[in-house]
Amino acid sequence: MPWLIGLALLVVPIVEIYVIIQVGQAIGGWPTVALLLVESALGAWLVKREGRRAWNALQTALQSGKVPGRELTDGGLVLIGGTLLLTPGFVTDIFGFFFILPFTRPLARRAVTRFLSRRATTLTPPAFIPFTPGPTQPRQPAGDVIQGEVIDPDRK
């Protein structure tokens, strides 16, 4: 798994630069920069709005005493989507918007839940095995015990 993250850190910037160059050749340099700035502003506004909604939903779920699984997943998706929107580029912005928009987030939530539930079943042990100590030798005393009082010369 760590090698996959390393590979993504190498491949994603190359893909982003390639896509930005292609868009720049198609619509021009300044319109490409303007489009990236508009996407960033729209993304910041969406992250703020949807982050606030996710936070309020989490607080409501906690106050009502229910387990906030869906709300935590939504908050995580908004956080990941916001991080992707901070990354300059069109490809990461597409994924960021997919995680943040309220009408596409349920699809992302289902995919994340399915992935994590599969991952959790492979990481958990098959059954609970109670702790049973192995055979031990009876402990022997370490030596003579001498009663006394500790005198610390620094302490007065």
C-alpha cells in the first residue's frame, strides 16, 4: 500500500501537468488559468458549505445518541475532497468535486464503505481466542530480603 501512495505522488503531478497543457492548447493560456481560479473559488465555497453541513449532521447524530457512521464518512469525504481541490489541476478537481457535491457523495460513500468493510474483514482475526497463559515455572525468590530504611544524603 505505501508503494501505491508513492506511485500516486509521482504519477498525479505528471498527469495534471499534461492535462493543463492540453487544456491550455485547446482554449488558451489565460482562459486555462481563469478556469483553474474559478474552480478553486467554487471548491472553497463548496468545502465550507458542505463541511458545515457534515459537522452539523455529526453533532445532531451524536446528540440523538445514534452511531454517526454515515456522518463521519461524509465528513471524511468532504475533507479528502477539499484536499484534492487544493491541489492545482483539473483531474484532482474532478475527484474533489465528486467527493464534495451532495448528489455524488452517496456514490463515493458507498464505494468507501464497501472498500473499508472488505478491508476490515481481511484485517480482523477469524475468531476470538481467549488469553491462556502457557506453562510457567513457579517463581523463585531473587535472594535474601533485608529490611531497612533508605537514607538519601541529598535530601535533608
